[in-house]
Amino acid sequence: MNKHNFTHDFKLEKNGGFVLKITLEKAEIQKTHDQILAYLAKQVDMKGFRKGEVPLELAKGNIKPETVLQETLQEMLTHSYSHVLQDQGVKPIMDPQIKFLNPPMELGKDWEIECVGSQRPTVTITAGWQAKVKAIKDDNREERVKKILDLLQQEANVEIAPILLEADVQNKLYQDYQAGLLNDKKEEEVEEYKKSLFAKVQQEWALNLALEYIADENKFTVEPQEIEAVTSKPENQKVSPNLVGYLLRQQKAIDFLVTL
């Protein structure tokens, strides 16, 4: 499917959130549907026929029509979504929320789909933050680091797209449910806890982005051997090297702040 087989409307917000509305043309939908149906038919195993040689009309009886429609949508949407975002220079940080705008999903008409997502938020730090960091005095390094990070979190200005914020909160809720931390809580207690998570997630983004900003400004890098030194330890062998590199770079930013 080339770029002429769909139309779109794209809006990018200042907070990094975006809304992409795509219209897939019915002729291209039919063409893609038939190709997918033919492919699925070749996977059908039916007595009296070699696999891959079952006549299409017979094979169709073993294939759910809704499955073909879903596969068609996924195939076409994946292409058009990635094409538009690449053309716009947008790098999404989350899977989009997808809404079919003109149900039901069926052949013989254009399909209108809305994709809502977000790219990485940006951060600014209030002018004069370095002087405030320097003013923090504490002989205990651990306490000084804590005070510095608290200050940095307060000085960081981050606007997060609501959809990204909600996705992060829901992910944390899921993790807490999996860990059994919310099993004994009443519904109203869970709602209060969820509200507190919004502030917590906002604060975490502010601090992490501020540390990344400082690392970028000072051109801090992490060498492969530094990552290997961590991941080679038995207790860390299942930890993602990318995560290790990210945390090591954050630590370099923290070490720099302590020396100000």
C-alpha cells in the first residue's frame, strides 16, 4: 500500500500528544483483504487436500470473517500509521489508542480510524537551578543527593500528554495488582490510590527527564564495558543492557550534581 491509498489528518500538541485520523480507501481494503484471505487459506489443513492446496471457497469455511477483517486493519493501519509519523518526524513512546470511527468494520466502504498517542515529553529547568544545587550543604552524601534530587524535581518543568500519563498510571496499577498490593483494598481506596499515582508519575517523569537533560548537556556517555561490568554479575544477567546503560548515565548526572 503506497501513500496514495489513504488520507489523513495529523495534529501534534505542545505536550507531545498527537491525534492521527486515517481514512483507508475501500478499494485498497478489498485488495488487502483478498490477499490476506488467500494467505490464510493456504494455512488450512483439510482432509483430501495437501496443505496449501485447499480451494479457496472450501478453505473460507474454516476461516472466521472477523479474523480476516482484523488482519486487514492491522496490516493497513501499521503501514499508514508508521508512514505518517515518520513523515512528521514524530517518534512515539507508547502504543497508540485506536478507535474505529465509522463502525461496523465491513467491506464496501472506507474505514475511518483515530490513533491517539504521545512522543517523549520535553523538559525545561528553571533558570538558576545550579546555584540552588550548590547552596545545598550536607556532609552526608546520601542526604545531599536526596536533597539535590528533590530540588531538581521541583525545578523541572514538564508537560505530559494526558494519554501518556493515564497509560503510565494504568501500568503501575497493573503491576501493583500483580504483586498483590491492592487485593485487600476497597474500591474507593483503590480510586484514591490511583489519584496519588498521577502525581507520582508526573514527579518521576520530571526527575528522569531533568537527569537526562543534564547528561545530554554534559555529553555523558556509557561505554559497552561499563554495561558489561554490571550485566556480567550473576544477579544482573537478566537485566536489560539498555536499562543498565540508562541507569548508569543517570548516575553520572547525579555524580556531576554532587560536585557542583
